[in-house]
Amino acid sequence: MKVVIDAGHGGSDPGAVYNGRKEAEDNLNLALELGEILRDAGIQVVYTRTGDETQTPFEKASIGNQSGADLFVSLHRNSSPIPNQYSGVETLVYDDNGKKAELARRINENLTTVGYQNLGVKERPGLVVLRRTNMPAVLVESGFINTDTDNAIYDTQFRQIAEQIADAIISMQQDFERKGNYRVQIGLYRMFSNAQYALMQAISKGFNGEIVSQGEYYAVLVGNTDSYAKAQELERQLQQAGFDTLIITSR
């Protein structure tokens, strides 16, 4: 199993700041601690950064995708308009389905053991590190950086926080090692006629696909394989044919 650990923000982007405390620094410290624990457990670890580096969210997602990892974990601290307004941990996902959602719940539940309140799993489909990563991805908001009680937990229970996040990942290792079901999405449309046109374009260029209803949207999906490598090759062929692509999985 291979896991990408992303320390959110960094470099010219400090993230949230409270009384001189920078979110980017907290994120990096936790990322390195978590990575050490996972490596000791025999899990391969890839960091998006190991220093105070400036990265766009797209660069972070690209590092994850190029690594061929099974899982992407982005570490952050939350913030609120008013200091000491909120308290607790929440984990964000692209959508509340599949193994990413299960992992998010396990992380939240584990972190209640160190004293955090569980604020739940939240869908954030607009976040690049959740939308553009090719593997299941979660973004952990480990307490509010502008809430004194959360900072006290973060500082006094730092190692335990890293251990509890690692435990959630390790507990799902067997699930992540199972083969997934990979497809390449070439479009997501509100109008069915637009989805039909995109599908016909793909068929005319020799690809097989279908339209799948996703709530108020229609997704155009091409291919169906349990091999991530094969999905990557199909994505490359589709991109050469002029399509915008996104590998998706039911894992």
C-alpha cells in the first residue's frame, strides 16, 4: 500500500494564522510525524512537501497522481471568523461514498479519543486535492487553529493525533489493497443532450462508453477495468484524442 501525505499550504501560503501560529507549519509537522508512523508499519509514503515550499493545489494533486498511490491524505487546520467560535475535527471528501468516506469516518472517530469533538464528514467537490486526485482522497481538518482548546489538544496530544490518523489508514489497508473498478470520465453535464454528444464523439473515435446519471448531472464514462495502469493508458489515449479526462473509481 502506498499513501500520499499532503501538508496543506506552505511557502508563500501560510494558511490560517492565529497569534503568530501558522497552519502550514502545523500541517507539515503532523505530516512528517504521520509518515514516520506509517513507514514503521510497512506502508510506502510519498510527501507532497517536506519543507516550507509553495505549491498550488494542482501541483499537490499531480504529485499524488504521478506517484501511483492508493490513497491521498491532506492535512489541514480549520479556522472560523471569530476566535474560539467552533471546536472539533471534520474530514472532507469529494462525495460521501466509497472507501474515502469510510476512511474519513474512521479518522474522525479515532480523533475523538484525543479530545476533539466529531463534526462529521463533509462533501467538498470543489476542492482540487479531492477532485483532481485519481485515488480515494480525504482532507483532515484537525481542530480549529483559532480555538485555544483545540490548540491545547493539538500540542499536548500531537503524537496521539498522528497515531490515530495512522490507525484509521492501517485499519483499512486490506480494503485498499483490493482491486478497484476504474473508469475514465470525459464529461459531466447538466443537459442529457450534451452528454449524448460527448459520448458520440468518443464512439466516433473508437472508444466504448456510456452515460451514467449522477443526481442532476450526467457523466460520460469510458472503459471499465480493475487495473489502474490500464486506466492510465486509456486516459492517455483519450487525451491524445482531445478529451478532458478524469480517472474515477468505485473504491
